Amino acid sequence: PASPEREHALWRLASLYEDLKRYDLSAEALRQLGSSYSATAYDAWFVAAEIYQKRLNDPVSARTAYAMVPPTSPHWNDAQKRLSTN
């Protein structure tokens, strides 16, 4: 469950689900990725938050995901802005 292969597989799975417009499954795969791999190079929490906000119209889950975006993320400032405006 903590293998590097699983980390990449979750990222790919989320991408495939998004291509299929299965945003609920995509967000779930990204949530698992962010939860299981805190030091992941993928921007899982931010992408999940964007899906929750823009595709699933779920502001509560979006806010929760934005709060999980790590400071090392290139989108950390964006996440902080969204948290302060919502």
C-alpha cells in the first residue's frame, strides 16, 4: 500500500477518471493519494479541491481539500486565497 507504484497508479487513475468525467472517483483517488503519501510530488490535494469545487459543486469537501494543500505545493498560495474567500 505504500509503494511508489501505488502512488503513481493513484495519480494515473485520477487522471483517467477525470477523462471519463467520473469526477467523484477522480477526487477519491486524489484524496487517497494525498492521504497516503504526504510527501508526494503530485499536487493531489489542490487538484482534488478544484474538482470538488468546480465539477462536483461540493464546497465543504473543496474547503477541506484546500486546507490539506501542503506549503510545498506550487498552488499553496492559491489554496490559501480560496480558504480566506470562502
